[in-house]
Amino acid sequence: MKYTKEEMDVIAERIVELLNEKEEMRLGKIAKVLIHSGLVESSYEVDKVLKYRKDLFVSPKMGIWTLSETE
């Protein structure tokens, strides 16, 4: 599914909210929450949003996403 920049920003805002609560999460857990809330249809789409907003999110080698320090 293709998303507009505005839709991707809404999804990114929700991911920021999740990471503010939990501090760090794996991609699968982020995807599960967003899929159940109806914002995305697959983890691939979540991955695209995380990579689209590289300024907000950091992924260490272990695959756990966190908010960047510059936020």
C-alpha cells in the first residue's frame, strides 16, 4: 500500500508515542500494535515509515528501535 507523506507522518507520530512509553521496541511489536490499530497492514510498511523518518528513529544492530537523541 502506498502512503502519502501526511499519512506516513501520522504513523511516525504514533510510533513516537509508543517509543515514549516503552523507550525501545522491536519492529514486530511496533507492527503488531499499528496493525491492530488499523494504521498499517504489514510490518514491511512499518519498516518503510521507520526508514522514511531516519531523523526520529535509531535502530541498533540488535533490531530494537529507539527514538533518536535529537528529537
